[in-house]
Amino acid sequence: MSYQDILDERKRRASKTYQKSHIEILLKFHPLILTGVSLTSMICYFVYFSLFVGYFPVLSNSDIFHVGALLFFVVAIFTIFIILPIMLYPGHIRYSLRYKNGKYFSLFLLSLSFPLALLTTFIISIAFYIDAKGVLFTFMVFLALSYLLSCITIWIKGKILERVFALCMIMWLAYIFILIFLSNFQTNLISILVVNLFFIYITYIFFCLGILCFCEGIYKDGTHKEISLILMFLCPIVIFFYLADDIAKKFEITNMEYKYLSIEKSIAGALPEKICKNGIYCDDSKTYYDENETNGVIKLYNVKALSTLGKFYYLQTKDGVKFELDASKIISRAKE
């Protein structure tokens, strides 16, 4: 066995020992991590419903955790991918001439590409209440392919950063022109989506690269570690207050606008007196129902669900009247 083989064997053993120690540390702090996640999820739940809804649905502890965890993990995903470029950029600089395995560059590229996919998917799905899954799925596939091809290019040929970035941009531009060409034969909706995706993509990449290059000096003395730590606390708070309401609405938890709710006629007496009871004499823009329905079901029009959790829906009329309605009495719903 040569000296180089001995060194390689020692490196492999050291790597296994390093990984094993990390796993042991993770298992040791596993209960503490779960406790922290549970506590944070509960805080997210109570903060959201106290500030954004002003009402706490009657839920079990497990349901409270599930709702809070949903808000927490979505916010955490956005936070992680915002911080990743800053944390991975030093590795990108340090190993800028070592593209044999593409490890650092591929991680850096991943940190720039997939937050874009998550962000645009979320924004477009909120902005357009339409079936745009095909376009968004194609967009996600393109990002995955561009990432994969870039890594393969680095691994096989050892291309420099500029060439790989140019390859991604050429692929992206080709993708844009193809979709724009196809949109001429279908609908303008695809064109709108493509323009928005392209704008966000270019803006996001050049914003990240520009900020990181401008602040390159902070990496020399390790200041970026403190900045990353500060962002780990500030980003979740800002993202939570900015996106929590949209996240809850997307998952149909709160603030759902309904064209009408079909409910059992037997609970009509529990509805607020201010709601118009005869659709013929009511303003169509107001909340109303027709008490003369004879099939045992009435439709409550133009109503907003402030909360759809628990045994009761917390509803609001167009006039701002808030009331609870037994969820078991709701037969069907029609969204705006």
C-alpha cells in the first residue's frame, strides 16, 4: 500500500468519524429540537390568529400544532433559501477554481434557483386564481434541468463560472421565447406568466449576486457569520408578518371569500338579524339569503370566512357583522 493510499484511507475514516459524531449530536439534541419546533409552532398559531383574525377557533392541541407548524415551516423554507446565498458565497469564492466535483458551486446555484421557484410558484398561485399548474410545473422542471446540466458540465469539463452561467441564461431565454411563441396560439395568460417569471428570475439573481459582490469585504474578516445570524432571527419575523395571511388563505384556513354557502334551512334562525332574508329585495353586493326556499337548503350569498377551523366557521358579512356557524350544517361552498 502506497503512502497516498494510506492518506486516502485515513481521510475516509476521519470523514466517517466526523459524520458519526454529527449524527450523535443530532440524536442527543433531538428532544430539544422537537420541543423548540412545537413551541415555535404554537407561538405562530396564537400570534397569527390574535393579530390577523382576532378570533381563536376551538381546536385540540394537536390541531393547534398542525396549523402553527404549517405557518412555521412555510416561513422557514423562505428564510432558509434567502440566507443560503449569503452563507454559501464564501465557499464559492474560496473554491472558485476547483470545479472537479462542483460541490460548492452547485450548492450556490441551488441556493439561487430553487427559492425563485418557490417564490414565483407562491406569488403566481395567489395572484391568479386559475389552473396554471402546467406552466408552473414546466417552470420547476426547467429549473431542475438547468441545475442538473450545470452540475454535469462542471463535473465533466470543468467549465468556469461565466460559461456555466451563460449556458443557464441561454436555456432560460430559449424557454421564454418558446412559451411566448406558443402563447400566440393559445391565450395571453401564458405570456403574462412568462413575463412575470422572467422578470422575477433576472431580478432575484442579479440582486443576490450584486449584493454579495458589493459586500465581498465582509467575508474577509468573517463578519458574514454575524449577519447570517441576525438574518436568521429577522427574516422569519418579517416574512411571517408579510406572508402569513396569504399562506393561511392559500391553504383555505382564513379569509376565504365565498360566492355562497349552502346550509341547512333549520339553522336560518341562528343567522344575524341584519342579514337580508329575501333575495328579491336585497342588493346583490350585500350578504343575503332567501328564506322562502322549500328544499330544506338555503344559500347564504356574499360571505367571508374569517376562520374555517374547528367545529364552527367564523363568518363575516359584507356589512362587517361577524358570527359563528356550525360547520356540520354547511352542505357545500362556492368560492368567488
